[in-house]
Amino acid sequence: MKANKLALTIGLAATGVLSALPGAVTAQAVDNAADEQIERIEVTGSRIKRIDLEGVAPVQVISAVDIEASGLTTITEVLQTSTANSGVNFTSDGSYVESASSVNLRGMGVNRTLVLINGRRQASFPTAYGGSTNFTDVSDIPASAVERIEILTGGASAIYGSDAIGGVVNIILKKGYEGTEIDARYTAPQQGGLEQTDFAFTKGFATEKSSTMVMLEYKKTEALLNKDRDFLYSPRYYTNEDGELMWGNGPDHTDTPSSSALYLRDYDRVYNPESRVYASEESCNQVLGERAVYLPEQSYRCYYDSDATEGVMPADERFNLVVNTEYELNEDWNLFGTLQSSYKTSDRFKTDKSIAEDIYMDADSGRLAYTTEGMDDYHRFQVRRRFVDFPGERMYYSTVKKYALTAGASGTLFNDYDLDVSWSSGLNLYDREKIHMVNGAAVLEMITFDPNDTSDKWYPLDKLTDEQAARIMDVSVTDSEATINQFQATLSGDLMEGYAGPIAFATSLEWASESYEDKQDEDTVSGGLLGQGGTNGGGDRTRSALAMELAIPLLNTASGQSLELSTAARYDHYNDDSSVGGAFTPQVGLLYHPYEDMLIRGSWGKSFRAPDMHRLYAGDTLGFGSENLVLPSGEVIEDAYDSYSAGNMDLEEEKGDYWNFGLVWTPTDDIEMTLDVWEIELRGAVRSVSNREIIEDQNYNMTGSFTSCNQFSGLGFINIVDDGVENLLCIRKGPINAAFESTRGVDAKFSKNFELGDFGELDFSVETSYVAEKLYQEYAGGEVEDATKLFYTPKVKANSSIGWRKDRYAVNLSYFYTGSAKGYDYFEYPDGTEEQAYDTLDAYKTVNLNASYEFPWEGRVTLGVNNLTDEMPPLFHRYNTYRNDFPYHADWLGYDVVGRTIYLRYKHNL
């Protein structure tokens, strides 16, 4: 017993988070406590159980109390505000995966952050983000069921295997809860839209040998549209310097309306005396309605206001169920189980569907097609059309279902060793319907370019009849699923007596199988729906792993000095169609107490990541891009092109290194300070070859050899000439192991508790993360670029909170800070000159404030205001070409366009 307590007091773990007491405990203190029961817990970053969270690598712990005090309502919001979450993220406003959210630790990528629930992996989201990147959805975890969140900020592949490159997020669910709790909240943004209702019911059951917690949550959120925010939508008509009537949105009202509105080009004047056929003002208004923008002196005359009806955030409705149970078999063994289930629907408003298509007519037969294949002589037409005349709103409807089950047993063997054995399974289902798609084949059957055609054909400058709309309207359907099954066994305890105390160990054995199937309908995949891309993909893999950790005391003195060495090693073997095979990852760390109130820590290790399954197994993916095209008239228009990509079975694992060195100091019982320096490197990162690389390499130029990029495999592009201007018709890309990434920085935290006597108690904390550099190199020998100087990656992110409590009253103030962000962009000046120059986005600061009162009947009411100052995202420089490019801010940084919100919350314990 004494030896075990000595080992626990020393605290040790092999990779990530070592646990050690804030101040080292002397051997005499351990002797005096020999008969006391000390609970050991497993902390994120190590399988060795210990009695404290602080260790060789930094870990952020966010408790349920912290979450409630912050005023944040979802796990997505909590993780977005973490100082370690410093890279490109997406939330449920993302147009590719409605209802899902990501986390991106250290800016290493949403797919390089490992997300666990109760220490176990989850099935990935069924559809890959951007058509390539697998990730774990964090939006379906109910905040009411969370006991705490542990964020390990650094690599941990020696413990967890693949994905833990940027760090690990471990979400710990509540257990052992007794009683009944009702929690209701209503939130309303001051500017309108996105009203939210939350209701949670938690019930704890306990018997002599068991405890069970059941939590039910319901959440309903209204949609937020662009037109609900002046920041996103405040267009106006005006007259430019040349006296021409203009219309524009954006900060300077120069974001032009869409030219895909109502326009026909008859290149060979087959049916029209002029090549360009413009819609009249009357027909423009008749077809496009209130979204019509008529500018008689501009190139297309009739334009479309595409900003108003676009959804910023979807309307959501969610149901969550969490069941956590434990049963005591005997004094040595427990059975445990967890069930998590969620069902959520999302309705995303989209702007009306448009096409900008070239259609070719065979000069001999009159056959219409989208390519010239099989035509010796042809006539070319171009149709730009916005289908406002489709009935109803254009919507994306999605449904996400999640089922996760864990069952296992934990106990002791031979009174000395802890054994934890579990099996867990997960199933995620994702269904989506995109309505108001345009069926390309139906358009060819129905369209005519002859304005005098008296048949039942449709002339594109005319309004569709209801029957015609029904004939060409289609739906794009996604039906995807992802599964995971995993077995995990961990044995831990004291291995042997060492020089300075017992050597602790933990060894784990894992087996897992994962699969996914991302299916879309045939018309979507084949490109049969105009302007709509998609892919099919599917595959499976199995993984087996063996890991070992050792905690070796090297020094332990009566004066409080101690030195610990932690080592860990893991081998993962993948059985799939890739080139990964096996991966070995070591880790080593030191934990030194020069005296009881100070801890010096450091660790180094390797990490790896197996390629995304969708990067391996994806079929041909059809997407769409656009670039600015300068017409001979000088007008700049948005010119669309097709983009193709597919999976690559030759991908290898990504390999990384990381290290950290830090200090923890607790000079008094109510003060704690931490300072950590860290660095992460990643080699052979999987990336898609950029458009720039392909276009600048003439070896990839397939112009003249093919008429479409779906006619060849590999990399390449095809150009066309339109109005005498050469532009991109299509491009084919694919993933390769080529990129290098690295990031390094400093983290710091200070917290203090103030006892105010008759005035109550005050808690203060501040933490910050400083990114010294975030380097990126697309391929070996290429230019090394610093994202903090070129790509608007903030160097500083910080949070601070002050909480005051007295009797039944409490007030909490939270401050979230994202520092200024520097980038390098094109600038256009009033005199017509252009240049590339640096721009800086201002710092972004939000404040949350709430006050609560606890009633004598175990009820508590809270009134709060989030984003107290109604802060909106920073804008680009007035001459930056991105300034008036929707959405007018760096939307990938997680800036909030919701604005000030007010909420009322009531919790009642029965």
C-alpha cells in the first residue's frame, strides 16, 4: 500500500499528460497517509492512472461549471473558443456538411485532431468535408451531459495512434449522478433570427450496487439568413463616376450582383440578329421578381441579387439521449455501459439555383449537347439563368443519426493491477436532399434558342410554366454511413520496485474496424445535375495496436525533490488497400519537482496519421470553382470551371514530431501559473495539388487532346477561348503525400482565487496561446510560407474569466480574444493601379456576462448577455479585393456574425 501510494505521489505517464501533484509530496507525508484511500483516475494522454491532471504536456480542463459560467450553450462553441483551437474550422454554417462542426487544435487540420468520448474513438462523420477530409463531428454531443472536457495540446500517437497530431479532445460524460434536474434555456439574438430553445432532463438512479444516469435533451434553433444582418446584406443602387447606374452589396457596396440571371448568347446568330440577347427590364422583373437587379448600361443588363436568401446558419432540431450506468459485481469488479444516441434535422436556406452553361447544337442534325463530342460542325449557345421561377424556397434538408454503445468491465487482478476491458460500436447515418436542382438532360429536351418557336419548348428568357419547372427540377440525394467497432484492454499498475520508488506501467491492446459509404445519386455523381458536383466513395479498414507506458521514478527526496522519466511506445498495423502497413511511434518525457510548489516538465515524441479513407477510396468527384475573368470591355466577371478529383491508393501515412517544455508553479493554495513552449512538425502531409501548380506546369495542359477533364485520369487542365479571352474550362486534381507543416508557440495561464470575507468569493483566470509561426510548404523544394504573415492566421488567442459568488448570488464575466491577423493580398486603388500588399485584420473581442440567483427550493435562474458589445468580424482594408467579396470577412477563423444575444435559463433540482 505504501509503495503504491509513493508511485502515485510521484505521478508519471509516458506521453502526453503526466499527472503529478502541484507540489511534490514528501515520503513522510505518504507514510502518514498510508491508510487513506486515494482515488486514481485515467487522464487524457496516458493509460496510467494517477491522482492529478498536471503533467509533462499541457492539458486544458473545461468543467461543466466552466461551461455554464461562460454562457456558451454547445460543445461546438466551447471548443471554438479554446485557445488551442487555432486553425481553420467549420461549424454548422458550412455548406458542404450541414449540421456538423469540427475542432482544429494547433491549426494542424480538422482531420488531425483526435476526438474521444470517455477515452474512446467515435465513428467519423459519414460525408467527408470538402469532398476529401474525414473528421469527427462535435456538434452532436449534448453539453448538459458533459462532466468535463480535457484538451491535450500536442501529439499523442504513442498512446492513441493515428490522428493525434494537433492534439486530443476527450469529452468526459457525467456518471454517478443522483437526483433529477430540469434545465431550460431560451436565447434570442438582438438583431433577429437564430432564436434557440433548449430543454434538458437528467435523472440519476442508484441502488446498493448500481448507479445510472439518463439524460434527454431537446434543442431547436431558427435559421439565420444573410438578410438578417446588415453586416452581410445592405445593398443599394448608386451612380458611379461615369454616371452609370450600379447596384452593390458589401461594406463599400461594390460586391456586384450575379450575372447568372437571365441572358442568352447566340454565338453564330442562328436565331437572333445579334450575338448577345439581353432580357428586357420587364422580363427581368417578371422572371426574377424581387431579386431582380436591372442595370441597363452593364454587360448583362439583367442581374440577380444572390445574397439575400442565402442561409448563414441552418434551422436545426435535435434530440439527444445519453445513458451512463455502472454495476458493482463485487468489491473488485465493476461493469459499465454507455449509450449515446442523437437525431437531428437541419434545414439550410440556399439562394435560387443558377446555371451558366454552354450548349452546342449539331449543325446537321440539330442535336443539343453540353460538349462537341460527335459533332463535325456545330453552333454554340450560352445560357445564364437563375431559376427563381421554381416553386417555393430552395433548401438543403439533412438528417443525422448517431448511435454509440460501449460496454465493459473494470477491476483489479491479484490485488495489484487494474484491468479495463471494453467493446464499443458506433454508427453514424447522414441523409441529405438538395432540392431545386436542374436536370441537364431534361433541359436539353425542353429548351429552344428560337424566340419564335411556337411548340411547347422553353425559351430561356421566358418564365417557366409550372409544368416546365416540374420537368427540369430534380433533387440531389446523399445517403451515407460510417461505422466503428473497437475492442480495448488496458492493464496498469506497479511493475517492479525501482531505485527511487515503484515503476508504474500501463499496457494496452486494441483492435478496431472502420467503414464508410458515401453515396450520392447517379445524376449527381455523373454531372447530370447542372452546376452540382458530387462523389461516391466507400471502403473499410481494420487496425490492431499494442502500446506500452512506463513511469520510472529517478529521484525522490524527503525535501520534496522528485524526478520522473516517462516512456511510451506503440505499434499500429493497418489492414486496408493503402501503403501504410504499420507505424511505430515512441514518446519520452521528464517531470521534475525542484521543490513542492514548482513543476518543470518536458516531452518529445513522434506522431502519425493514416490517410483519410475518403482520400483513398473516393470515386471521381465533380466540383466547381470560379476565377475572375477580365472581359475586353474591362468588366471583371466570375467565370466558372469544373473541377475533378479522385482517391489515391498509393498514399502513405503522414509523419510528425512534437516537443514541449514547460513550468507549473503554485506559490500559494489559491494561485496557479503555467508556461509551456511547444512545436509540432508534420512531413508528407496529404494534400490536393493546387490549381496554381497544375496550371503553371504545361506538362499538365490537356487542351486540344481532350474536350473534358472526365476523359482522362491523373492531373491536368483544359483551356478554352471565350470572347478572345483564354480561360479555364476544367481541371483534374488529386491527393499526394507532399506537404510540410510546422507550428510552434507559447501557452500561458494564470488563475487566482480571492476570499473577500463578507463580500463573497472571486475567481479570476486568464490563459493565452501565442503562435510564433505556422509554416507550410506545398511540396518539396517549394516556397516555405508562414500562415501568420500571409494567410490571416492570428498569432494570439486568449480567454479570461471573472466569477463572483456570495450566498445565493453569482455573476460571471467571460472575455474571448482573437488577435489581429496578417495576410498578403491583391489591392486595387482608385487610380486603377494594382499591387500585392500586406493587410491586417483587427483583433476580434467578445464579452459574455451573466448573473444568477439560487432559490431556496433548489432552483436557479440565470440572465445573460453574450457578445455584450455586439461585435462583428473585422473587415479587410478598403482597397483589398476581398473586402467586398462575400462574406466580407475571414469566415474560416470562427468569427461570429450573430451579434449580441440575450438568454434566460432556469435549472431546477428535484
